[in-house]
Amino acid sequence: MGYYLCSMLFFLFLGAKNEQIPMTPGNHPSKDTSINQFTYLALGDSYTIGESVPENERFPNQTARLLAAEGISLAAPRIIAKTGWTTDELEAAIAEAQVTDTFSIVTLLIGVNNQYRGRSVAEYKTEFTRLLKQAIHFAADHSDRVVVLSIPDWGAVPFAEGRDRQQIAEEIDAFNAVNKSVSKKFKVHYLDITADTRKAQQDPALVASDGLHYSAKGMAVWAGKLAGVMRSILQ
């Protein structure tokens, strides 16, 4: 009974109270900041929309602020993400959004719900590959303007208490091995944030108030790393 309630609670966290984020127009990629702002499309799930943190503390928004502080002008991130989404659900949402713009930078972070729902790694590879191709297309077919972020390990947060944390970690690693391999094949940037998320077991401040997602402090680490990658691309 307890396990059933935990599972229901997890999906409540992952599926409730979230709407697709309003989108802002994108421009064609340009390296001349005196003419155009750079544009940024973030694709993902609850980690991308920053479940349980204010909008301005989501990692895409924190990244934009870090770059702005260095004089790199970035328009408000356009986000296609929702808590609970798997790879196929993100694919469907992208198709429904009918995005016609291209962007200076595109990030992709997806897969935790595939792992949680027991979806196969083989299925994930197929769907993730399609998503990555779509991300590259949104970057005007410039693979060097796409950044894939690894899947965080939710086994390190309080919600996982009483579960097999080692098994969760191993499964997350298996999914990340796939997205890393596919990223290498398509020559996009790959940012490993999984090790940072595992520090949440020792540092509760990295976890949001819901005990499942990551706090502004936790995502600030991701934003700092991502800003470094984006800086190298845009400068």
C-alpha cells in the first residue's frame, strides 16, 4: 500500500499543476550581438521548467542571466517542456507547437520519466535520436549549437527514500550512456550534470521543497556549466 501511494505521489509531482510554458519568438542564429540578440530554445521535462522553483530560477533562465552579466545578450529562453514528459510526449508537443524559427542555441534534457515508467533503453535510443535530430534542425542544422544535458539521478533526493537507490543510479547511467553515445555520433555538445545531482544526498539545499526536484541552488550549478559551453559557442 505504501509503495502504491509513493508511486501515485510521484506522478502527482510529475504530472500536476504544470502547463506548457509560453513561447517567445526565435531568430536565425547570428554571432553579431550588435545586430541581434541570441536566441535559446530549451527542450525537456520538469527539470527544464524547474518544477517547484520560480520561473526566473529555472536553469535556462539562470544561464541567460549569467551570460547577460558578461555582455552576451540572450532573449528570454523559449521553452517546450512539461513535468512528467517522456521522449515520445516531448516529440508530440514539438509537433503540436509547429515551431518554424531557428535558434542560436538549443538544449535537450529528457529521459527521467522513461526510466521511471520502466520504458526500455532501446526505445529511448530511437526516440532520443529523433529528438536530437529535431534539436539540430532548430539550430539551423548546426550541430555545434546544440547541447545535451545528462539525466539527473532522482535516486539521490528524499523522494527516493525506501527505494533501491543503487538500482535507480544504474538505470539512470544506462539511459545516459545512450544519450551520450548518440550525442557523440551527431557531434553535439554534451554536458554531464548527473554527478552534481547525486550530491543532493549529502546537501539538502540542492533539493526543492517538494523533495523530488532540484532547487535554484542545485540548478545554478547546471547553469554555470551550461553558460560556459554557450559562451564558447556564441563568442
